[in-house]
Amino acid sequence: MVSRFDQQKTKHQLFHVSISLATILICMTYMQYRRNWAHLGSFWDSLIVPIVFFGELLKVILARFFGRIEDGVLTVKQRQKKAAYFTPRELLGGLTLQFLCTLLYAFICIILGAPVLANYEQTFVLSLLMTLLTVSPTVFLLGGGGALQVCFCEKPDFITKCEDTALHLFKYNALGGILGAWAGSVVAPLDWGRDWQVYPIPNVIGALLGSALGNIYACTHVLYMCGRVYMSKKRS
């Protein structure tokens, strides 16, 4: 039984990472196709945000697919509590949480040097992208209340093993995106005169590449553990 669960968990992890890397690859292909860096900071003229949104949504659907059997293990009380996180009131709370996180990221961008009045659309796009990479997946998976609990380092008691696996992978995605966006700021002040140095292009690309590196690290860890299991079985 344990072996079967481990196999399911490994499949879930690999499919999850594959969706993440495919999303980043589609974004990079789209940027190469457009051949115009300036559109990355535009809300209406760029497909980066919608692509990332659907990518994160697919990962949540994947977690639901693998967790459909585990939902039957939950007690009646756990099911009721889980359903309470997806009421209209809680859904509104989830949207509010994402909106507040977007404002927080915008404030951080301004603190770190983004123009206050100029380029407000670019700041909004970057903040929205960061929210999609960090907070939104958890909101989509657990609802507003569950996501708020996770933000305060407290896991809901109704969480399934597949949802716990997804949350663990979301951390790599979020941490990589944050570090990548911050690292992208390094090239902005350099006197190279390149089009891609204009704010927020380095930060957007950095967030996407950082997210990709985080998922590559997660994939490497999963493959390493699979290799250890395979070698131990082969020796025995």
C-alpha cells in the first residue's frame, strides 16, 4: 500500500514539475515570437500573465485528480470544514487575499526603486505575476481560508496527502520566482543600453527563470529519490 502511494506521489510530482516547466517554456517561446521586450510590462498587450494563470490552474486540477481517492478518507467533519473554505464568502476572501498580495508586491517594488507615478501599469503586471507564482496556487487549491492558514505556517487539518505534495512543490515555485525577480534587478542599473534592461522586463524574466530553476531543483530531488529506491530494490 505504501509502495503504491509512493508511486502515485512520484507521478504527481513529475507531472506537476512538467506543467511548470512547460508553462515557462511557452512563455519564453511567446517572448521570442513577439520579439518586442516592451510588451512584457503591458497588461493588455501581453499573454504572459494569462499563460502563467492557466499553468497554475492546471497544477491545481492535477492535485485534485490525484487526490480524488484520498477525499474519501476524510471524516465528515473534515469534509464539512473543507467545503466551508469554498463558499461564496470564502471565494471572495480568496480574491481579496490575492488583491492584497498584489498591492504588497507593488509596494515592495516601489520600495526597491520602481517609479511611484510613472510605469504604474508595469508595476501592476509584475506584482500580479508574482502573486500568481506565490499565493494564487494555494488559494486555488485550498480556498481563501486555507491559504491564509498556510501563510501563517499552519496546515489545515482537512488537507490530503496529494494537496500536501502540491503545497510542497508550490514552495519551490514561489521561492524561485521571488529570488529570480530580485536577481533580475541586478542588470537594470548596468549601463549596457539594452532593450531588455528597461523595468520591469528583467524582473519578469527573472521571476520566470527563477521559477523554472526552482522546479528543476524539485525535479532533480524527485529523480534522485527514485534512483535511490531503484538501486535499493536492485541490490535486494
